[in-house]
Amino acid sequence: MRILVIARRGESLTGGGTYQANLLRELAKRHQVKVYESEADLEEEWDIAHCVNLKHLPLQLAKNIRCPLVVDSHDYYWIRYYHFFCLDFPVRFLLQKIRRIKYRALYPYIDAMVLHGQYVFDLYDHPRKYLNFYYGLDYSEIASRPWEEKENLILFVGGDYFRKGIHRLLRALPMVLEKVPDARLMVIGNDYGYVKAFARFLARGLPVEFIYGMPRNELYNTYGRAKVFVMPSEIEAIPLVSTEATMAGVPPVLSDAGGNPEIVLDGETGFIVPLDDYDLLAERIAACLTDRELSERLVSRGKEFLGQFTGLRMMARLEEIYLDVLDKARSKV
């Protein structure tokens, strides 16, 4: 197939950015692919146009595309307003309303909405939606370490700190330190300046290191230093970073939010903790820091579970979607 891909330029460590890198790599192995650069690309003949993230699709571009348009959406925050503790909630509220209007305007031009995870799939009401997990990841560059070489390090990876629950983790950290006095937290990810300043204020007096951005290869080498990955998100679709942690030998502890329970099986491949249960959050973190047998069992089962989400299966499902979209387009002619 000839496929025009609408993608954001530059590297991104977010789930959508990881998916984009995987998708471009795998599509190029099987099809003739061009990343959209200008309106001149629209003059060529394409079988499919594929936008890898709904939030990066301009309305005018969607209107001008002459072939069937497939679009991935990686979140559900625009569907309705989800309130949580953050400094900029009035702005988030307004942005949610704006995005809702924008995305609804895009709906008629989208021939297939590809959604990742059952939780997100069930929330969308697009008439032509398809389910496809995007765990065709290349884990070969992720470095693991044996238990004896690991540090009592807690890892938090991602921007949008307060949506991902950094304040909840900081609240639980003193209870973790009571059980593991030499534990420390590393926060990897960027955010707005005022958010970073407030997060540092909340972390005052605690053993917390903030790293504002890290190249992907360096991040993959850093995962293995930790003994536990923690992300008690307020809202979450499906976190790719938790799968990366697992493949680096680090058990994940996530909140009971969104699609988290789909990718971490509580007590089997990691832990799922209710949002407001800080005692349990601290207990689970401390257990991963101190119990080697538990940690290794969670990681082993996690790798086995994630092994089903291969690049081959991801692409096979995506090609099924392409063919279905093309069949429906031909039936309209």
C-alpha cells in the first residue's frame, strides 16, 4: 500500500511518541510510506492516510485528504472534564471544551478511529472505531540489571506531573522511608516551569531528584537501576512507560485509573492501588524495594504477559483495519 503518515516531527518520550516511532518503523518494512510535509503531498495518489495522533490533526488537512483517513487517539481526557489537583485547572477546563469542539468537528472526516485499550474504546462514540493495542514495542535497547546491582530507587517517568499523580507519590514517600530509609525517588520528565517549581516545593526535605528530559536511549539504560516504577495517575489511557519498566526488570505500581488494570494485573505483573489509599501505595512500593522474590516474580509474569503484544500482531491488526476501511470506501463508489 501507499500510505501517507501524518506525524509530529522530533522525538517524544510520551506513549504517543513511542507509538509513532514503532509505527513508522514497522510500516516502512511492509509498505511505501511518506511522512506528510506539505500540501503538495496531497496531490499524489495514496491508498490510506494515517494520522498517528488525533490531537495533531488540523481540521483543514483532514478536509483536504482525498483518500480514506485512519486516525489513532491515545487519550480520553477531552470526552468530559476530569477534575484533579493541579495548578492550572481553569486552563485545563477551557482546553477540554475547545478540544471537544475541535475533535467533534474532525469526526466526519475520519474513516477509522483506532483506539488502544478496552477502557478507551468503550468511551468513544465514533461510528467507525476499531480496537488495537499498540504494544508492538522494540525492547532490545532497554537495559536490565540483576537485583544485587540495583539501587533502592523509585522511578517516576512522564510529563504532566499532577495528572500522573506526583503529589500522591510524594505524600506516600515519607511512609516508604520509614520502612526503607535509603530509598530515593527519581522523577524523569518535563513540565511547565511553574509546575516544576511547585513539584520541587512539595518534595522539599525528601530524597527526590528531578531530571527534566532524557534521551530515549539514556532512559532505557536508567530503568534498570530502579527497583520499582510508580505512577499513581489521576487519569490514564494505557501507560507505555510501565511496560518499558517491566521489560527492564522493574515491577510497576499504578493507580486504579483508566486502562491501567488492563496492562498491569494486580498482584501478578505489578500492583494496582486505589487513588486515595496512601498506606497501601507506600506498602506496595516498600515491598518491591525489599522483597527480591516478589519483585522477580512480578517481572517474570509481566514479561510473559506483555509478550503477547508483539509488533507482528500489532501490524496484522492494523492491516486488517486498513483493508476494512478500503473495502467500505469502495462500496460507497
